[in-house]
Amino acid sequence: FTSSSVINPGGGLTVVTTYKVGTFPKSILQKDPPRTFGDKIASLFLKYFYIFYLLLNLVIPVLLIRWYIKNKNKKKYGPPSVNFETPEDLKGERLTPAEAGTIDTAKLEKDDVLATIFDLAVRKYLRLEESKTKRKLLPDSIDQKIIKLKEVDEKLNNFEKKLMDRLFRDGDEVKVSALKKDFYKTFQNLEEEIFDSLVKKGFYVKNPKNQKALLIILGFFALGTLNIILAIVLFFLGLRLNGRTSLGDEIDHKIDGLKLFLKSMNRNYKWQANKFYTVEQMIPYAVSLGYINEFMAQLKIIKPDYSPSWYSGSNFYVSYAGFYAGMSLPREIKRL
């Protein structure tokens, strides 16, 4: 380089030149301080906050509600028609009263266990007996006994086998009053067994208690993050969804038709009298589906002198209610 003038001490020389792009490697220096992955996510979230908020509180709730209306609303099946038959699974095997009651309410209730006891009595595995103990100064004491007639066999499902094992673990007879001490422990096992069976048969994807708990937890999380609309939808689904599959919803619709028959059996007495054995099989279903009083009132018209071989005691129509009440299981079960 040359200068056109003299450079005095303390002076300087400026040189300007150009280079082609790519002559030197790019600088690795950053204008901003380095950020962690979490910082990048937070920055991205803040940048598009309104999009995330609309997605969580508008798009997702609308999609969830549309899915519920399309797939889980029983109205899609229309009003149920009267069903005179006991429900069956895909193999053509009868659904037990406990299975039908659990599908109907999406939980195992004490009436489902009582219905199974009545069902086992109708099927001659046990007998129900009312016993009185005379007392001098007080009214007679009335208790109910369950007496084993047959041993457990392969015709019983696992739920029924577990119930039979519990009822007769100390002998071939058990007083109903003795069941109220610790039966709630057995009830928990029975609940697991009934849902295992219903899942295997394709009526449920999982135990509804687990699904509801998950949705409620997600609802509270959404509420804590101020996603109010999403939280409301999750709470709603937590209350309404029950883990039933499409097949489960379909069989539940048929069970609704059976409930119509159980509460209004007075439409065709002649047919029912001729098919009385079939009508008798409905007693356990009337228990599990909550129509035992209506059903028994109409059964009395069809068969006023009805005295089942599986029951021993006073007049059946008078005493069944006492037996039903006496077999009511402890409060612990209601809280499960």
C-alpha cells in the first residue's frame, strides 16, 4: 500500500479492501446470551400465547364436546324399545344380573351383589331362609340365612365363585347379619373382578373409576392454569364418561329396554303366565336394575300364590322386602 502524503509521527493509515462472501468462516459469537431449552419453550409460548389459549379453551373443548355428542350420547340410539329377554354378550351367553347392573350404572353397587345372591338361589346353588327367634319380652327376632345347596362349579364365572367362597368360607350356612362386619373388603375384590370381566368382553376399556379420576385431575390442572373453559369441559366429561365402548353403549341401550319391561310388566299377563319360568329369571335383574318393588307388585298379579323353592319363610310377597332390607350391605360399601 502507498500513501500520497507524508505520514507524520502519531498519524495513521486507513486501508479499505473487500473479500468475496465465504472467504472467512462465520463468527461463532452470539449477540444474545445463551438460553436453555426451557427458556426457548417459554419464549415461544409467550410469543404465541393467544394461539395456545384459543387452542386450549376453544378448539379442544369444542372437539371434545362434538366427540361426546357423536359417540357417547345415548340419544343417538333413539328411545329404547321394550326388551323381554335377558341381555347377552357377543358369544350369545347371558349377562349376569351383576354385569347388567354394572353396565347400567358404570359401577358395582350393593344391589348388584344382592342380585347375584338371588340369581344363585334361582339357579339352585343356594337357598334363602327366613328364621325367627322367639323372645319373651320383646318381639320375635327375624334374621336371614343363606344356605349352600351346591358346590362351586365351572358354570359359575369368577365373580360368582368369589362371592360363593366368601359367603361359605366358614361353613354351609351364613347369617346375613354376619356379612356386615367385613364384607366391604370382599366388595372391593368383586368390583375389580366384574370390571375385568366386562373389559374382556369388550363392554369397557377400563375401570370407570380410574378414567374419572384422571379427568378430574386434568380438570383441576386446567383450572389452576386459568384454562377455565377447558376445565369445565373436563369436569363435565369426568362426570359423564364411564369407560364404556360402543358395544357397551349398545348393550346398555338394550338394558334400558329391559328396564321398561321390569317396571311395566302388566301389558301381557297371559304370555307371562305361560312363560313363568322366564319371568322368575327376571327377579335378580329387577334387583340389580332398581325395579324390584314394581316387578314384585306385578308378579303378585300373575302368580298370587308364588312360593319359590329357593326361599323358605313366610309369604314371599310379604317377606321378600324384609329379606332384601336385611341383606343390605354395610355403609362402607356405599362410600366405595
